[in-house]
Amino acid sequence: MKLVKMFVKSELPFRFVENEDFRDFVWSLQPRFEVPSRTTLRREIWELYEEEKAKLKMFLSKQCERVCLTTDTWTSIQNLNYMSLTAHFIDND
């Protein structure tokens, strides 16, 4: 799970697990560790997403009476469009 979280937090591409230098580095730390395939990594990231989504739903349903949403959109200098969605709430604490 630590490897999965590293990929998510660092925004690494799934294909990075196939990088020979990465595999050599992992092997130097623990020769018995098998680096997962990009398909396995993708599946495990999806499972982590589903777990975290369930935790968030549970938290919001138990701790918050109301949730307000705000959005923002913008275009980068490279002409890429972005949209953000932010949830605001006051919990029971």
C-alpha cells in the first residue's frame, strides 16, 4: 500500500513501475520484493480511491449537517482548461 500511496501523492505515471532504474532501486532495497505491473498498480489505486471515498462519505454523513460547494474554472497560459470543486462544511466538533 505504501507504493500505491507514493504513486498517488507523487503523481507518477503507472508506467514508472516498468522503469529499469526504478526496479533496480527497489531490488537494491529488498531483492525479494516484486514490483507490481502497471495493471496491478492501477487496480490497487482504484481500490484505494474507493476506500477513501467511502470514508469521506461516512464522515460527511455523520459529522456534517450541510455541505456547500464552490467551483472555479480557469485556463492556463498553455491554453489548458481547469475546473476545481471545493466542499465547505462545519463539522460537529
